[in-house]
Amino acid sequence: MLAMDLPVRSTCAVALLLTTSCVLGPEPMLARSLREGTYCASPLPLRPGAFPTPDVASPTTHAVEVRGYTPRAIDTARWIGALDPLERLAEAEARGSPRAETADLRGQVNDVIAVAMLDVSSVVANIECEEGRANHVAAELRDAEERQTRRLTAYSLVLSAGTAIAGGVLAISEKNQTPAGVVGIGGGVAAGTFGVATLQVHRTTTFRHPRDILGQVWRGDAHSDFPESVWAYLSRPELTENRERSRRDYLVQGWKESGWLGDDAAHPAPGLVALHFGDGGTYDADGLTHRADMLSSVSEVANLMSHDLQYLASEAAYR
């Protein structure tokens, strides 16, 4: 009877061992600043307000239209707060003002464009920092999972080989086959348990983002990490090709349809929404990768603003 209890005892011992993940796989070494992201977001305002903020309701003067500025350039000037100096430049050019005056007015337009360019660079830098730390932590978690899987696999192989040898020795030396059978069963159960455990390896860690860029895009209201010029580019439908949906709308829809917020695009999982668009929480490697992908999509769209700014600068320079 005592011998027959060996498989049960082996199973219980292995199960107890598997509950102590620190024994089978060390915890990933993650710096506190990496998990909390304290070094990513700047404590300083992204824009001190030296230039006017976007005013989509601002009317377009006759001078700008007569000078042949395209609607796209006019919209760009409006959302970065450069429409007023652009109108003065167009009026000066229309009446044949001296070169010094037009050069000064053109410089004022370029100053606003330059600040908008810096706005884009600042936002993208912040996003890329957040994306980078999410990818880094995800890589560390996957590395820990791989090390734990290799360790469990090694234990399974050693147990399988050991019990096979022990069973063979007992079968040769003992006329009674019961001890060899018990050893074989117990070892097989233990090795199988380790084998199955490799399929259950799943590491998580706490990952914080109190100033959440994704949450600001998701909700579409307060946007402390976006200068007004960049936020206008992302959130105003009139600045897109079809003038019906904003770039922010397309971003949010893309996140839903990519499965990063659950399998049902029409009804995102509340837990995932709270995790990604709140202050943070417990992430696994896949969740962090999805977060990095969402951040990457915001960065890519924000970077496209540079194309429109270059287009406006070209029109102001060569009109």
C-alpha cells in the first residue's frame, strides 16, 4: 500500500513545486523607473503659449484666396495658429510691398511652422519613449517565460530518464514487478506534470502609465500631453481627406478592429479598456506588445503632420 501511494505523493510534490514559480523560473529584473515610466513624460508644458492656438472658425480673407493658396495650406495655417500672419503676408504681396516687409511677414509664418514642427517632435519623442519601455518590459517577460519553459522541460526529461532507469533496474533485480511499475507510474506522472506545466507558463508584471497618452486619444477630451496644434490635427474631421471622421476616430476604430481590446470590435472588453486607458495595472507580454502597437499607430499619424507643415512652408516661400 505504501508503494502504491508513491505516484500520488509524487504528483502532490510536483504540484507544490509548480506553485512556487520563483523556484522554476526567476522573476524578471525590471527597474522601478521602467515599470512606472517616470522618465518618459516631461514635467514641463509642451507649449508655453507663445503663439496663437488653432482657431478653425477664423475666416479666410480675400487676399489669401487671390494669392492662390490651396485650401489644404489654408487649413494647415488655421489649425497651427498661422492664418493671421499668412493673411498679412498675402496682403503685402498683393500690394507689392517692399521685399523687407514681405520677408519679415514670411518669417513670422515660418516661426509658427517651426514651433508646430517642434510640437510634433515633442509628442513623437514622448510616444516613442512609452512605446520603447512597453516593448522592453514585454521582452523581459518573454525571456523569463522562455527560461522557465526550458527549466521545466529539463526537469521533465531528467525525471523521465531517471524513472526509466530505476524501473529497469528494479525489474531486473526484483522478481516482483510491482516496485518497478510503481516507480514507472510515479515518474511518468511527475514528468508529465512538468511537461504540461510548460504550456501554462505565463508571466505578468505591474506596469504604470499615470499620464496615459492612449487614454487621452481614446476619450478625446483632456489632452495634457498633446499641444493644441497636434491635437487639432488628430481630432478635427475637417483636416482629413473626407472631412467626415477625424484621425483620432480612425485610430480608435483601428484599435478595436485589431483585437487589442477583445475579440468583439463593437464591444471592447471593459477590463482591457480600463487597463490600457487608465493608470496601468497588471500586464502580460502580449498586453504590453499590444500597447506598444497602439502607441506606434499614434506616433505614425502624428508624424504625418510634418508633411502638411512642409506643404504650407513651401507655399509661403514660393507663392
